[in-house]
Amino acid sequence: MAREPDGRTLKADGGDPTPESRLMRRWVVAFVVLLMLVAVAGLAVYLYDLSWKRKVEAKLAEFRAAGQPVTWEEVLAARRMPPDEENSALVMLKAFERMHEPQTGVEEQLVDATLSGTPDGRRRSDKTRQLVGAYLERNAEALKVIESAQGRAPGSYPLELDGAPWQTLVPHASGVRRAERLRGVAAVYHAEGGERLGAVKDLILGRTLAASLGERMLLIEAMVRVSCNAFWVESLQRVMALCVLPSEDVRMLRQLAMKEQADFSMIEAWHSERVTALAAVGDPVAFASDYGGMDALWRLYAWVPSLQERDALFLCGVMDQLVVTASLAPRQRLLEARALWRRVQGAQSKGVWRTPVSFMVAPALARAHGEEVKMQAQLDLARVALALEEWRLGHGRWPGSLDELVPGLLEAVPDDPFSEGKLCYLHTPTGVVAYSIGPDGKDDRGVSEHQASPVDRDFYGAPTWDISFRLLDPERRGIGQTTFAEDAKSAGLSVEDLEDAGFTREELGALGFTQADFAATGRVP
């Protein structure tokens, strides 16, 4: 056998290459072709992934051109921080440090019940007022600090940065809620004692608390403000069931409710939440380690080309729509939001794997949006109720319909965001009620959550009651008094709870409990 200079093996007679050499050549050609195909495929995947990345970059550039934040640093830089001496938020932080919680479970439940229950105009028992009064006395210094914040500029609370945007701590959130509850309890306590000026002052402080959250709120701060407004409306309803406020105070409170509606906006909250969600898409493994685990699956998610970018663009689309709906009237906002969630659910039904971070984030956004629309209905009802009271003070009677309040006291009768009509109005045997039919879309004739039967209290579905504001006839306000037994039962306290807190049976008997109450415990006297 001889070899050519190029390495080919020839037969002894100088013929063609052997079969082995031809097979080797085929394998080499196949390998080269395979490498070329892999390279082409890799380039195609790279260019495909790059095209999606450029779409995301173009979207972010669009946000930045519109003056909207794209990074967490930009979110923080946009938070308005007035000088320390003018910032009401910093004053509130001092108040939070001075607040005390109820000392016992009995006291806590009685304090919570102060802002709940159907306002029937009766003052609470002397024993309940004694326990609630002791709670307020321990918090007198905190209430004074809150009062000192009046007249200061709305600002921003300092945040505690702890790594990724979703790990940012908002320690003031619980403080604002506790302070709003404290302020509401104080307002009702003063109204029960006939201290109308004190009750009105506490209601004004509630608006100061809400304003201290500023304009550029994170989503969690916006939800705190929503809950504060719910507390405020509830305490206003309780105060107006206990006493008759002067016309000028009623007018001023109505203006405060109007100002809160004008000042409240979810737009900045959705902007900041979009930045948080996009950061989660960009670092899914870190996000998953905080919310759910399964690191291996999220590493695969980060590796699959264009998956993160698709998720990011889907989230941007959801957030864009939320920003648009935030500037609409509540009813239109609700309709647009419902259409948006149907779209989200439709996308998820095609495969959660397509937009997994969106799947984790979207349900919380839906709940937030629903609570915000409900709050708008509550503030509308507060405005209507205050207009009704102002009308009654001027005319000596309740108006026959809400239309009589227009245009003197209301620009127009507010729409009910949960129906196709206006807010409803009824005369009752004890006064009047203004109401929205609520999220279930069913007119329950003004029956509120507190009046609903236990069967209707389905905490796992849509509420089966209306959102209402009841006003009693003036002669029914602050008349009569409950017993401590009634207060305890409305607060969900049993005889066992009271005995465990140190009440003797003799004391409980003197406070209105009967032998039947004691027999129901099963304890031997």
C-alpha cells in the first residue's frame, strides 16, 4: 500500500481510496455540517432572544421618555421629601413610637368593636368606656404628637432598603394603620361623651394621617391609605350616629372627603409596582427564593430564550392598563379592570409557564384594585351622607331624593361603581341610608356587612351585602346605653374570655350577664 502526499491511502495498483477512508470522510463532512447547523441555530436563537430584549429596552425607553421610573433608584429619587421640619411623616413616626397596644385581649376586642357594628345611636356601657378610656389615656401623648403634624406638608416616610426592590421594608405601614384606628376610637369615645369638638378634631386628624403618606406611594402604602379611609368613613358614621354636629363642621368634613378623593391616585403606586415586578422577572431565582422556592425550575425559566422578556412585556401591558384605568371614573375603572383580569386569566389558562412571574403578581394586583374601587364608593357615600345631614340641618327634614342635593351640595349624584345606576337612597323607620349595591351586584336594600346574617358572611367569596352609610334621625342619636354584656357579645367575647381576664361571676352578673350565659360555659360555678 502506498500513500499520496495528501495522506490518501491507495491500493497497491494505484486505485481509489479504501472504504474505511471514504467512511471517515463522510463522518468529517457530517460533523462539519452539524457544527454549521448548530452555529446557525445558535445564531438564530441569539438573534431571536436579542429581538425580544430590544422590545423590552424600547418599552423601558418609552417609560423613561414619559417621565416614569424604570429602576428602583428612580422610584426612590422621585419620592418627595420636604425639609424635616415640614415633613408630617417624620412627626408621625414619633407618634408611632409612643403608641401602646391594648393591655388585654378583652380590651383589644372592645377597642376593635368601637368602629364596628351597626350604629344604633346608643352609647356604650360605662364599663366599656372605662376600659377604652384607659387605652386612650395610655395613648394621650401619641395623639398629641399626631395633632402637632397638622399644617405640615405631606411628605414621604423613609424606607428600609434590604436588597432587591421586593425586599424593601415599609415599617411605617403598621404604624399608620394603628394610629388611624386609635384616632377613630378617640373620635367615637368623644362623641359618646358629648364632646363634639373633640370628635371633629379626631376626624380631622384622620385626614392628616392619610396625607402623611404623600403622593408618590408604593403599592403597599396606597393600600394602607385605602384601609385608613375605610376606618375614617366607619368612625364618621359612628360619630354621626351619636351626636348632631354643627353645620359648619359637617361642611368642613364633606370638603375633607372631597379633598381626599381628589388627592388619592394609584398611578404612582402602579409605576413603582411595575419596577418591582420587572426586577423580579430579571432575577427570578432570587425572587423565587423569597416567594415559593423551586430554584431549579426558575433557573430553567431564566435559561429559556425570550421567556423572561415575554413575561416582562406582558407585565408592562398589565401595568399600562392599570395606569390608564387609575384616571377613569370608578365605574369605568371597574369595568376596564374586570376586562383586564379576564385577559390575564385567559393568558394564564394557555400555560402558566408562559408568564410565571405575572401569574404570581397579578392576583395581588386584582385584589388591590378591587379594594381601591370599594374605597372610592365609601368616600362617595361619606360625601353624600354629609350632604344629607347638611340639607337636614338647613331644612329641618331629610330630602325626598338625592337629586335635591344637586347642585347646592353635590355637583351630581355619584355613580355606583358596582351597578349601572347612581348610589341608592332609602328612608328607614329610624332615619335614612345611602348605599352602593357592592361587589356582588345585588341590591340588598342597604343591609351592611354588620347587619348581614352569619350565613351571608362568606369570607371566601364575594361579599353578599351592600356598602352603606346610615344616618339616624337627630332625636335617636346618643339616646340610651348598652349593657356591658351586649358590648362583650358584639365584640365576640364569651364569659370564659372575661373570666380568664379576671372578671368574677359576681362582677359579670352586675354588668348584665345572666345565669343562662354562665350555664352555657359548661364550667362549674
